[in-house]
Amino acid sequence: MNSIFKALNDGTRREILELLKVKDLSAGEIADYFNISKPSISHHLDILKRADLISSEKKGQFIIYSLNTTIMEDVLKWILTFKK
């Protein structure tokens, strides 16, 4: 759970999740939305992958990233346990 909150603690990573909520994208397509280096985008994607918030699949020359909604649902369920 700590890796999930660490991943969500960064605005760029939250924006990446918002993009992937709409559709699956390659790293290059994700990078086009930001004014930061491609290695920085790769670093953010790696953190999101390690937190299991996104998944990746190789398609030809590209790696396509998608949102892992199961993990998001699990986090939401856990947070809601604090509601009384």
C-alpha cells in the first residue's frame, strides 16, 4: 500500500493515470502530453508499474500502458473502511 500512496503523491503520475483512464497509450504518446524529458516519463511509469497502478504490454515495437482499475478499486475499498 505504501508504494501506491508514494506513486499517487506526484502530480505528474496522477496526470498519467488520468490519461490512461481515457485510453491505453505508449510511453511516447504519454510523453507528448508533458513538457518533461522522456527519461523522466519512463521513471514515472516505472513507479506506477511497481505500485501495480498500471500494466504494460508489448505490441510490436511499442509498449502500451493501461490503467489497472482493480488496484484502484482495492485502494478505494480500503479508504472507505475508515468511513463510519
